[in-house]
Amino acid sequence: MSDVTQLLSAIEAGDPQAADQLLPLVYEELRRLAFLKMAQEKPGQTLQATALVHEAWLRLAGSNHQQWRGRSHYFGAAAEAMRRILIDKARHKASLKGGLDHPLEELHESRIELAAPSDEILAVHEALDALAAEDATAAEVVKLRYFVGMTIPEIAEALEISPRSADRHWVFARAWLKGAIRGG
Amino acid sequence: MNESDSFKNRPEKEIFFEALDKNSPEERAAFLDGACGKKPALRARVEALLVNHFHQDAFMKKPAVEGERPTIKISPTSEAPGTMIGRYKLLELIGEGGFGSVWMAEQQEPVHRRVALKVIKPGMDTKQVLARFESERQALAMMDHPSIAGGDMRPPTAWRWISNGTCKTNRSPPVRRAISIAFRKWCVGTSWLLPPPAP
């Protein structure tokens, strides 16, 4: 059993410190897996963030992953890790506007392509903590949908909520974030 | 995750959703009159949410990462006793490691015999893992003893079944691992040479 699965068990058992230790471990696991995957890809290939997060989960939880009650904690931590990776990338991209492109190829997470404009990504990132303070689940849904690229049914499964509920959280979060960012 | 206790702005969100379900702007306005009553600030927040929702633009339309891809389903691995993998029928799960699992299995053709089958986990069939399996297989193929597991298969790799042998995987380099497995098998296989334990 890996350190991550042990931590997930501890969180399920109500250990408050375990939750703090989970994020750096999941972050490292995603980086390690990204590195492994990039080593076998042709140069220029990009990584699928969603596939990466799912694959890390399958590896961590092994064949028992269906029974794992810690699943929503894992996906929460993985989504937060992806958010940080993407924000680093968006910041870097924004700082390069008009300048020379700097080779970042050694950073394997930089091979994850950004599909949305980097100023939008940074704005959503900055408003997200305020949303989390108001509505924690809606913010979780945004991380999985926006920063990991998961579909609504996938999010429902990951967070152990109904698809309808996941969809409503997303609709609310989008309207809320639009207001927070554009002052609407 | 508990869905009901995660947000403070419950009325705002609930009124927003109920308003979304109304069929016309008039119906919606009438509903808001009743639901928000004498709370203009609440009404303003809900109306702002509705405006933002109905005003379609590119904002957050696309995820920050590309979302179009084949979905990886979160579901139990398909292997179960009785599953056929090629010409092998899985009988019993013996052990699991980081990259795969080991099953007691029955080869169906060309001969019926019991084998230990190593099955690589979904997503783990990378070049590195396949190379490791291959070098492990080659190392074992060089040794010939009835009690040394040997195999001639490509993944899923099948190994001659040795009853009462333990078959654990670890992360040591393949050759060392193969030797350690072989040595353990050999010890088990030749244990009848030793004097019986003292009563």
C-alpha cells in the first residue's frame, strides 16, 4: 500500500493532519507519472491531464479502487495539484507575452497544453478561493471540470455525488465566478 | 462528500436554481418577488447570477486543459476468477504488485496445465514495464530445474505452476529478482532432500 493510500485511509478515519500531507504526495505522484509517460512519448506530444489523474488513481488504489472511500479526497487533492501546475504554466505564458519563448521542455508538466486563455485561467484561479469559502463543493467541481478537464458524469463519480448535483454546482460556480471576475 | 453542508449561501443558491426552472421571465420575476421578499441585497445577488448564467459567452466554456479524449472509466479491473485471457483461464488471485497481478490460471490449449499468470495492470503496459517483464522472462528461461518457474510467453506472461511456492513481486532489478524467485522455488522444490524436522 502506498503512502497516499495510507493517508486516504487516515483521512477517512478522521485524522485531520493526514489531509495536509496528502496534497504534496499526490502532486509528486502526478509529476512522477507525467515524467514516466513523457519518457515514452515522441517529442512534441502533450499529456492529457484527465488521463494522468485517472491513471495515477488506478495505480494508487490498485484493483480495490472501486471500494476506496477515500476517492473524493484523492480527486480533490489531484485537482488542486493540477490547478497549481497549470497556474505555474499560465503565469509563465503570460510573462512571455511579446518576449522570446523560453524552452521549458525539462518541466514535464509544461507538456500539458493550455486550452483556455491564460488570463482567464489566472482570473479563475484567483477567484476560486473566495468561491471555496462560500461553497466548497462548487469549488471542487470547478477544479475537476476546469483544471482537470473531467466531464460532469466523471466528476459525479469522483466526488460521489449525483450527476444532476454535479451539473448544478458547475452552473452555479460558473455564474458566480463570472460575477466575481467581471464585477457582474 | 456531503452535498448539503458545504455552502453558506444556501438560500441564494437554492433560489437561483428554482428560478432557473421557471419557464418565462415573468414567472421568474414573480417567483423572485416571493422568494426574496424584502431582501433587496439577496435579490440583487440572485439576479446577477441569473444574468451571468443566461448571458452566453466564451467564459469558462472550455476547460483550462483539453477535455476531448477517450474517457478512462473508473471501474474495477475486469480480471476475476473465470475470466479468459487468451488461452488462460484465471482461477485465483495470488498476489498483486505495483504493475500487475499474479493469478493461478489454467492453460486451455495446446495442453491443459496449471500456470502462474502475470497480468499487467491497465495503463501499466508501458515500454519500460514490458521490457522489465521480458528481461525477467529471459533470466528465468536460462535456468532449467523442475522447481524453477520457467516461461516462454509474451505478456500476459505465464509461468510454470509450482504448488506451495510463494510468488511475491518486489522492486529489485529483474535479474536479481528472477534469481531470488528461482532460489526460493528451488528451496521449496528440493526441501524433501533435507532431514525431517525434529519432532
